[in-house]
Amino acid sequence: MDSSSNPELAAALGRIPSGLFIVTVRSGTERTAFLASWVQQCAFDPPMLSICVKRGRPAEDMLREGEVLTVNILRTGAGALMKPFAKGVPPGADPYVGVETEGPFSGAEVLKDALASIDARVQARSDAGDHVLLLAEVLAGRVHGEGGEPWVHVRRNGFSY
């Protein structure tokens, strides 16, 4: 039996909370960004992040070992900031139309309206089913402005976004 057809399992997996993030990527002159929900700190020394990216996204090919990225942490209710990235950025398109950015600093572009941002360098990649798991060493981080809470997301179905 295909586990994705099990509604009880789908509901249970969907209750695993995650944040909402816009991951910005720069490789040479190429730039892209994607909405991510599977980002987590996974080590203290050195600080490391685990990030999952769906296979076939333009960013997946760009995120090789040694490349840099920035995880922009969305604040609760930042739907307007999330919207341009929700359906994916087509290859070659400017990912930042209508979005205020700064940088890049040690990673890729920083979204000015994000709650915080973390620059990181990809150290390893691993297959993770229909996604690729990245392990990235943290290079720098900053909090943008005062106040706000990170946007926590809970899915209804653990087999889809």
C-alpha cells in the first residue's frame, strides 16, 4: 500500500511544524530564490543549517558544494513578501521584481522585509527522496528591525506543501 494514501499518516506528518523562509541563491551572475519550509539549524560548532530543496527547481542545480545562499526568515503574516516566490521563479527570471533587497553580503540577496537573514555556504548534498538535502555552514546572520515573530507553518497533509 502506498503510504501517501493513508489519511491518518498524512495528517500526522502534516502536524510537524516548520518555518517559512525565502532562500536566495547566487552562483556567478545567476540569481534565483525559492520558498522553503524545511530549514533547520542542525549543529552548534560550527553552526550549520539543513535545507531541503525540491528536485527540478532552478536553485537545485545552482546549490553545489561551495556555493552561497541566504535564508531569509519570514515574519508572521508576511504574505505579501512570500507571494512572489510561492509558485517558483522561472529560470532566467529576475526573482526580486517588486521586492526590496540589499547585499549580497557573504551569501546572496537579503530581503529587507524579512525578520532575519542567515548567510551560509553549502558543505554537502544528499539525496532525500523527491528533495535534495543540503548541509550549509553559517557564515553570518542579522536580525532586521525590532519585533515580530517567525512564521510557523503546519500543513494539513504531510504528503504535499
